[in-house]
Amino acid sequence: MFDFIKNMFKPNSAQDTLTFVAPVSGKAMPLSEVPDQVFAEKMAGDGLAILAEGDTFVAPADGELTLVFKTKHAFAMTLANGIELLIHIGIDTVSLNGEGFEQLAEQGTQVKAGTPIIKIDRDFIISKGLSLITPVLITNVDITKSISAVETGNVIAGKTTVINFEV
């Protein structure tokens, strides 16, 4: 009897919609508007893009920071449910070889949603003529049942839900 009552209030993770928060403050936009074919055509994964207006990029969910690119222009996370995320800061920013990027969290550590990962020098990156459009992707879409991304409006780093998904 008590197990029945406990289970009534226990979330059923297989049917619950899970969420990610914005990794940076800015304006949400659909991936189809990203000026890079790999992202626009969802070859690297599904999600959304954010025209970054902030300078600190945070973890969009709880999980392991599995990769920070040597050039610090992108980072990847793996969540407990197996979902893999990629946050790619700007377009063609790999060409800066890490200049204008500061790593704030160590690869291999467990982080919580909202944990600062990378800080950028916005003025420097913009002065190089590079875009701060930031794709936020689930890269292993094959393990999801559905993905629904916010594609318009202002978002706040660590606060605004930008992706809903089911596994």
C-alpha cells in the first residue's frame, strides 16, 4: 500500500519532459538561420542557436563536462541519461586559437546547470569580425523521443528553458 502511494509521487523519467536552460544570455533563433551549413542543416545535432549578448557561458544542465576544446570555443557535456550536448560559442571562432576565451571549469568534472564554463572577451571576438551566434545542440538525437527548442525571444543564462526533450 505504501509503495503504491510513494510511486504516485515518484516521477516517471521515461515519460517526463526534461529541459535545458540557456547557456548564455541573448536572443534565441532557429538553427536554420545559423550562417554555417553544418549547424543550419542539423548535421551536428538538433537544438537552437542563441545570438550571445552575455560574456559568460554556463552549463545548460547537470552533468559531466566531458570536453572543452583546446581552442575553448566549444564545450561538450554528457548527462546521466546519456544525452550529449555541444555548445559552440560563435561561428568560425576556432580560428582564434583560444584567444578571447577563458576556461572557468575543468574538463571531467560534474557541473550543475548554471555553472560558469567559459568567459569570453566579446569586444575582441567582434573586433575580429566573427559572429557570436552560439549553436546549442543535442548531438545524439537518436536516443531522444522528441526535441522541442525555443526559437525566438530573449533568454537568460542559467534561467530560461530553451530545450524540452524526452528520452
